[in-house]
Amino acid sequence: MKLIATTLATLCFSALAGAEEGKPRPDPKPSPDVLEVTPQLYQYTTDLLFGEVWKRPDLVPRDRSLITLAALLASGQTPQMTGHIKLALDNSVKPSEITALITHLAFYSGWPNAMSAVSVAKQVFTERGLDPDQITPPPSEPLKLDEDSEAKRRAAVQGSVGATAPELARYTNDVLFGDLWRRTDLTPRDRSLITVAALIAQNQSAQLTFHLNRAMDNGLTREQAAEVVTHLAFYVGWPKAMSAVPVLKDVFVSRSAG
């Protein structure tokens, strides 16, 4: 029974691995156990999730892989990450970007979730025979910050948090935004994308307004933002996706009026 439960928890992506280079890859398939136990779920997975949602044009497959991995990590769904890390690599997410995603989300989803994801990533990287240089790129100069925007952000953090939790304010300003967000192993848009996905997965609507605005400042379009929520409904559940919609609406209206 335990074996069946484990098998059900992990999607089977063997078809992807067997695809010849240069030819279209077949859609991922769930484990045959899903077909045996819940045939309707199997049909929704093959026909709707991978047959339709993953092919919608408003987000490219690489973006969909990033937000799916972020949502799975944030939700503590480590067994599902194996197949989706493989799919992400096939969708042109670099190994170094996957490790950067895990590191980034330690701050937004907690160290335990990130640590649990490390062993899954290592297993996939080993199976793929990836070179260490592909996993850990050489150090580079941190991204430059817009001084005026950064000063306003630091002041806002200090004003809202500093008097109550001064060390949290310091870590937020000096480490989270002063270091992590300036690393170049993910683009600013990618960092925003996975942060928004993690917040939706954790139903953190109060934090979503700031990060959705930041994501759009970093290049995410309205159509892409709406598609993020639509995609994530299948991975974090309809209630969390629906809870994010009013935040999106408010941000869209505010930016249109501004």
C-alpha cells in the first residue's frame, strides 16, 4: 500500500527522457497506477493539464516550469519535484537556475522546504550526469540597484518593521534585498515570478501586492500574471488561486490609474 501511495505521488515523465533530440517531446504521463485507481484524474492530467494548460501561449514552458517548481517547493510537495525538475531541464531551465530557485525560496518558503528540495535536485542532476560547473556558476558582480527606489524600499521596511522587529528589518534590507535579490543566477523577472508563485501557493495575499508590482516592474505583463494564477490553480488548488485574483485586479487597476 505504501508503494502504491508513493507511486501515485510522483508523475511519470519517462516519455520525455526517451524523446529523441530535435523531435517534439510527447506530453508527460502520470503513473499507470493513477489510471488504475483514479481514471478520471488520469484523463484530466493528460488531456487538460498537460494537453491544454501547459500549452497555453501566455506563458512559455520555461516560465511554467519555474512557477510549478516554486509552488511545489513552497507547498512542501517534494515527491512531485523529481518529475518537474526533469521537465524544467527539458524546458530550458538551467541547473544553476534550479539551485538558485531553491536558495531563493528558502527565504520565502522556509529553510526546511528548501533543504528537502536539495536532495531531489541532486538526484536528478546525478542521473543526468551534469557537470558541477553547470550546477554552480562562477561568482559574478551583483546587480546594481536604482538608488532612489532602493532608498524608498528600505525606508518603507524600516518604518513598518524596524521599531517592532529591528533585526528582521536589518535582514530584510541587508540580506534579502541587499544580497539575495541582487544575485545574477536568476534574472529579476525570474525571481519575481517564483516569489509570486510561492506566495500564491502559501496563500500569502498580504505580501502579494508588493511582489506582483515588483514582478511587473521586472517585465511580467498583465496577461502573464493572470496566466500564473490560472496555471497555479491546478497545482495549489482553486481556493488559493481565487484568493489571489482580487489582488491582481487591484494591482492592475492601480497601475492603469497611475
